[in-house]
Amino acid sequence: MSKMKMLPVQLSLNSLNPGIWSDVLWRCPPAPSSQLAELKTQLPPSLPSDPRLWSREDVLVFLRFCVREFDLPKLDFDLFQMNGKALCLLTRADFGHRCPGAGDVLHNVLQMLIIESHMMQWHLPNSPVTPTSRYPLSPQSHPPTMTWPPLNAPPESNNPFHNTTHHLAHHFMAPNSVTLSPPPSVDSQASSPPQAPYQNQNGGGAPGSGSSSAHTSNGGSSSVGTSNSGPSAPASSSSGSSTASNGSAMPMKGISSASSNHSDSEEEYSVSEPKMATGMPPAPLSYSTASPPSTPILKDIKPNWTQQLTNSFVNSWSQQQQQQQQQQQMQAVQQQQPQKLTLDNTAGPVVAPAGGSISAPTTPSYMYKAKREFFPENSEPNTNGRLLWDFLQQLLNDRNQKYSDLIAWKCRDTGVFKIVDPAGLAKLWGIQKNHLSMNYDKMSRALRYYYRVNILRKVQGERHCYQFLRNPTELKNIKNISLLRQSTPAAGAGNGGAQGMTQGNGNPAPSSPAAVQNWSQQQQQQQQQQQQQQQSPQRPASRNGPMSLPAVAAVAAAAAAAYGPPPTSPLFMHAINGAFHYLSATAAAAGAPPNSPALQTPGAAGPDKFQFHPLKLENGGGSSGSDSAGEDLKPTDLSVSGKSAAAAAASNEDCYPLIRNADGLTTIKLIRYNDHQSAPSPAEQSPKPEEQQQQQQQQLPAGSNSPKPMEASDQAQPVPMDSSDCNGSVEVSEEALAAFRHMRQ
DNA sequence: TACCCGGAAGACGC
DNA sequence: TGCGTCTTCCGGGT
């Protein structure tokens, strides 16, 4: 034992799903950098620095090295007949099963190396971190906007690891929250800590994380970790525990993702278990053997891989929601109390993970403080997935396709989607709503409820296939969806029951072919927005703008974990502060993006906080029923953009028409001129400013009953549904890295 | 057996 | 208190 080196990560980890972040960021001993460096220097030089690149032989070399260096018990190397990719997919539990007594060590070491590899990639030049580099672990990052993968996808993408790494990357970039998304009710949204990037996926503050045993003694502790979840805490924590316990979610996710991303065939989608059979990762022994702490939420569900998968999604989802909330509320608060943005590193001490406290990895105390200050209980109303259609939209449009194993577009243009994993999706939905007994039957009932209001229809003949009859913008703008019932579903069974819809409330309600086209257009616009966000050089901060606080902190934490002091150190706190301020300043200097908290103005840019470059083709005058929607689309007001319509159009830039809703709020319609459409020339296309005003006036008669453009893209719902808005992951931008470098200097 | 449908009653939040 | 949005349960059909 004397020769045994200090482990890079504590061994007192439970069997929960290894959140790379959590493990490394919150369990690092005081000097991880030096240890890691030492470790790396002693690794056999033949080993690629990126574990994923290891061959089988490399894996064995690595294992032998660990056995030797850490004085581990003898391993059965036959259980590690896998390459580095597969090895990376092994969970802590997997390691534990393969080599009891040494699994934690191996896992931790490996995770450290993965982290290191991450960091190296981040620092690579010409390695834009956002958004194409959102998949730092994925050698073949795919465009986030790719909803349905091309059939000619490279063979590599068939590799389960493709999506697994993607998923893993997500875990890294936006580490899972422990808290399984308590229903986004007031409590959960307002008081649940903005911990997403910091929480241990392992659930509930890593129940039992302080225990060195793989078996957490239950989560009694777990509820603590979830902090203010209130009544939801048990569910949250328990789910987290389950997630953790079923630590194989990631591999399975990867497998599943791969299949789902490359085929929408019934065979591949419909049943989960067969996927497992066909895509078994090299870790068959541990999927259900991790002895999850029995928890209320999942106790009646076999810990199968689907569940694990779901839990993984749940965490991601939860994290998305929290991050969105966090960003929104941060922006709101910043406008009022910018001085409070400085995280006080004198905040209560971060509960040291060493003591086994579950709080530390779950919610650093400084984040609690931040939460208290920045996230008031009375958060602004925000559906954020509280409505089923919104929930589905956000899953479907997730930029990272993180939920493609649960639900995926089948034809995004027409709004047709397929529930890939009904049970998993239902479970996720149930967790979202805190209805833990949710199942697909119940959820589908809710979906059928949408038939009546012409939001959805069933795709005949295809299981689990539904079609949105209204595009996200429509749905978002229709405040009173019940009004949609005015159209009798019976009238339009053929085309989705959308005929003659809802003219009564002034909402243009083209759910028929025109609506589908409108849907298609907006979907395309969303994709274009995403692409533009990725490519636009004049928006260096990307859609992330200055990184959100969690992102900043994530970078700092990552860096601290990989290089520097532990998160509990003042330097770490200072790093976060510095990063944040640095980014704010950077954003200001570079021309703050719309979602720059510091620069955001409450008026026009406010609602657009999630969209850098809103695009516009407004449905001038409501539902014309025209199939050529583009012809009716007129920009109305370009005041936000500060350019004339003609100039904007001439420059092929986007317009920012304003629409005033019934509440008098000015919102922005996000529609873009499609270059590929048979659009008139820019000069023709864009009315003169006077015309715009006239049009706007025509469209916005105060109190008028005349048809208005979609009513009120209300500011209270700053989280649009399109993919560009699903800001689930903590995207680490170049600025963030620069910030970190800056603060390290 | 699973999926799908829709009625009915009720919960829950606003 | 009313309303909207489910949730839950159910019987029936495919």
C-alpha cells in the first residue's frame, strides 16, 4: 500500500452513474492537476492521450498500469476485451463488477484521462467550441440541426459510440443534474438550485456518495442533496439514485442513439429491449446489478436499460430546464442588480465531498447563494415544458439530439415525429410533471387530448407516430388553446382535423397543408438560425452570448478539476467571478449578443434572448390559407434590427419585425426569408418603412378583433421551442476558454 | 399483448 | 370560482 499512489479521485464513490463532472469536479482531491499530470507522465507513452482512441491492447496496457501503479487487486483482463471507446462507456458499476475493489480506481483514473482529453481538445486551435464542438468526445461531431440523419451517414456514425460520446459529451459539457426535474412548478424552478452543471448525475446529490461502498445505503441522504425540492425531493432524489444505480445508461444510450439516429424503421425504434440485444455494449453484466437504492419513484420499475436511459434523459432534461430558468432569471436580475452577479466566494463553504456530504457535488453552496439571490421564488411564468406539447417540442428540437432515443422527428418538415421509446418518454414526462405513475397509456391520452384542439394528430398506421398540426410558434402564441376546439375535429380527419380552425379568436390557424408548410418553413428557419448562429462571425459570442453563469462556472470548474485548485478554493471562486466578468466585458466589447444579460434591453431584445438572429417572415395579416406562405410574409418593423427592411433584405440579413400582442407587449416573430424561396427581390420584398408601419398598424389594431399575427409571443415564455432554444447543454465557448486562461494568468 | 381511441371524473395550478 | 390542462381510469376496437 505504501507504493500506492494517491488516487486522482476519491474512491468513496457510489455506484451511481458516473457523472464525469461530478466525480471529477467535486471529488477531486486538493491537487488534482499535479496528480493528473503525474499520472499522465507515468502512463505508458504508447497510450494515446485520448482513452477513446485506445485499442484493445492499449486498454490492457492501461489496466496493467493501473494495477501496478495503484496496487490494485488482480484483474481479469478477459473482462476488458474492448477498445478504449468501449472502456470509456463503462460505468463505475461496470468497473466495479469487473474488478471488485478496483473498479472505482480504474473508473476514476479513466475519467480523469477523459477529462484531460476534453481539456486538450478545448484548447486546440481551430476547434470552435460552439456549437460544432459541443461534442468534444465525438470525433465526428454532427450538426446539431440534423434532425434526421442522412442515410449516407458515415459508417463511423453507426458506431454506438458516436452518440454515446455525444451523450457523454453532454454529460461533460452539461453534466447531468441530480435532481430529476421536479415538475417545473414554482418550487422546483425557483428554488431548485441552478446546479445543473455541477450536480452529480448520480442523483440526489449522489446519495451515499460519501460512502465508499457501491451500495448506497439509501438515499435517505439523497433527499438532502436535492435541496429545496420540497415534495418533489423524494422523487427527484430517488430518480437520481436510480440513474446512478443504473449506471449503464450511457452505454446503452449510446447504442440506442446510434440506431435511432440512423434509421427510423419500426424495427429499430419500436422496441427497446431488442436494441439492447443487438447493440449490447461490452458490459453485459452490470446493467441491472447495481443494486439501486430503492426509491419511491422507480421502485416499481425494473431497472432496465430503458429506464436507465430515461433517467439519463431526465437528467438532461432537468438540466435544460434549470439552465434555461437560470439564464432567464439571471438576465432579469442582472438588469436590476448587476452588482449581485459577482458570486461571493465567501458564501457558505462548499460542503466538502470528502466528508461524504451529498450536498457538495449536488449543489455547491455558492450556487445556493446565487440561487437565492438570482432566482427568486416568484419566477416569471414559463411553461418550459410544463405543457406536453412544449415538452415534446423541446425534446424533439434538442440541439444535441439528446432525446432522440425517446422521441425523434420522423419528418421535421411536416411535424411528424415518432415516440421511439414510449415508456421512457412517458416516464420522463411523468417526472417532469411529478406524476410518477405516468405511463404511455396515460401520456397518450394526453396526446389524444390534443386531437381535439388540433395540435396533434395520429399518423395512421404507424405506431407511436404523431404529427404536430401546429408549428411551435403557433402553439406558443396561442394562449388559449381551448379555443382551437371551435373547429370540430370531425371536419378534418383527413388532414389532421385542422380544417376551418379557429378563426374565431383571430388566430390564424392553418393546420392544414398551409399549416404544414408553415411548419416546414419555421422548422427550416430554425435550422437556418442555428446554422447562422454557428457560422456568423460577427457574433462571436454565439448564441450563448457570454456564457451563462453555469457555463462559466462549468468551465472554471472543469479547469479547476483538471488543472487547478479544487472547487472549494477561493481561487476557484475567483475564477468563476473572473470568468463571468471577463465574459461580460468581452461580450460588451464584441457587441453584446441579444442574450447578453448585461446589455440586454428590456424592450425589444428581451424576448429574443435565446435567439441571436431572429428571422422574419411574418405572416402578414394572419391566415390567408395560402399555400405559398412566403408570398404573404411581410416584414413589419425592423426597428429592432436597426436597419431598414430594404437594407436588411439587401444584405440578406434578418429582420426583426415586431408584433404587439394583446397585452401590448412587443415581441418578435422569428421568421426568415428563405433564400431558396421564390422570394421577390430584396427591394420588392421589403416594404418601405412607411409601408411597414402601415402594415404593422393594420396588423396591430389595438383591441381590434381583426386577425392578428399570432398572438403574443409572450415575453413570459422566453424559452422557445425550437432547437435553437433548447439550451440544454452548457456550451463552452472560446470566450469561456479564454476567460479561463485569462483568469489563470 | 400492445396499441389506440375517446368518455368520464377528478386533480391541480392559475 | 372557473378554467385549462392534464391525469387517471375505463371499456372497447384493431
